[in-house]
Amino acid sequence: MTNQITEDIVKQFITQLKTQWDNLVVEYRYDADEDVWDIWHFNYGLQYNDMNFQKAVGKLIRTLFFDQGIFNISFGYKHLPEFSTAELVSIKPSSVTVGDSISVEWLGGLQNKPNSLAYGGGKPARNIYRYTADSALLCNYDYEPGTSNKIGTTTINGEVEVLVA
Amino acid sequence: MNITTKNNLITKAGHNHLTGEWAEKQGYFDVAVSRYYYALFQKSLFILHLKPGYVEPGGADNSHDKVIKDLYRELYPQLKDEEITWLAQFQKIKNHRRNADYKHKMLTKNDFNLAFKYGYNQIAGLLDRIIGGSAQ
């Protein structure tokens, strides 16, 4: 069952993690069906290859959760799967808003490049994703109207593109 | 649970791991996820049954979640910090198994490795260390 005390500990965990990796995007949610606090990030290099990160995270999980008798937590890298190219276009960062018509001229050079330029006058934006060219999608960004400046100015690891599905 | 029954879990885990390897080589990545996951789950049950009197959760929908939490509770005092990080991916591995079995989308090799296999290897390695390397 969700409770404020555990959520506060989750927030404390994330805060302490970000004191060492301040650019790391860490998100969480409580899954009521599984009774699990699911915590994830988007950097597979840290998760699988950086021993300092693995040691630091494990120490935090031990002290903040397990030593307190909290075992309904999950932590790890979240991989956003490759998208169907038919549903995806890539654009350069700009003040895109949901509902905008995305011009084919904004198509970028991603591995998931659309296989068709048959969008004609454009494609309406429904969701916006941040992206780094050297890895998988970095962060699933559920766009909210009115925050387009945040999308246009967000820079993570030299991010050069955003995706609009 | 007697010793033969416990050992059968390790045998089954080994079979599932080998089947997962075969499926992976064939490019059947969703099948591989499913078999690999059950290899982990059976090793987990084996470890938990090493504790006298351990009672498995009933057959409720979230019995696997309870086993994973029991495993965390039982193992963490003897794990190194980095191993706790590896083990904490278990729930995500479980969810990948569910998606692999029931969702329409099929895994690509890249998705399989990044979303599942690297994490699987980390957890399998530490469980094998606990067991003594007898599962594969």
C-alpha cells in the first residue's frame, strides 16, 4: 500500500543519488497492482558499466530501504524500445507544442528515420521524447501544453534532438 | 521441501537457461526473455527454500512479487553494495517477462540486450554465486 513515509524515502533516495550524478534523470511511480515503488533512470552506461554508480546505488538501497524493512522497491535502467518508424518523426529542438503540425523538413538523422516522407503537409504532435544520439531514447517526456520552452531548452549530455510521435 | 525437490528446481532452472540461450541464438528474443526469467525465478525459490520453514506465497496474481520481496529480505545482508543494485532490477525483469509473453510488440536484439539481458546477467551471476554455481 502506498504511503507518504515510503514516498518520502523514495524522494530522499533520488535526491541523494542526484548529489553525485546531478544530470541523471530519475523518475518513480507506485504500482498499486504489484505494491512496488518503481524507480528508474535512462542511463544504461551507469547501470551496466559503472561500478562506482552500482556501489553507491546499492549502499543507498541498503540503508534507506532494506535496513528499514522496505522491500517493495524496484530500481534500474529503463529502456524505451525502438519505435515503429511509421509512428515517429525526428525534429530539432524548438518550441513544438502538442497539436502542431510537424513539417517533413524537420526530419532528422536518427536510426529510426521514417521510411516515408508521405506525411504531406505535416504530422500532428501527440507526445514528445528527449533523445541522445549515442544511446537509446533518454527520457519519455509526456508533454504538457505550456511547457514548450522547457523542451526547447533542455540539454542532457549534449542532446541534439527531440522526437515527436 | 526435501533436498531432491530443491535440486529439481536447480535442474529446471538450468534447462530454462539453456532454452533461453537457444532461443536467443535463434533470434526468438521474447521466448528467451520468458525462459531466462523462469531460470531466475526457480533459482530464487531454491535459495529461499534453503531457509528452514520457508513457505511459498500462494497462487495469487502477485505471488512472484512476493517471492522477489522475500528474496531481497533474505539475501541483502550478505550482498555487496553493487549486488544489491543488480538484484533490485528483478521486478523489472519480471515485468519484461510479462510483456514478452503477452504484449503484441516483439523485441529487437537491441531492445532485448538493453532492456533485459544485461540486467539478467547481473542477477543470474549473483544468484549463481549464492547457489554455488551448480545451476548451469
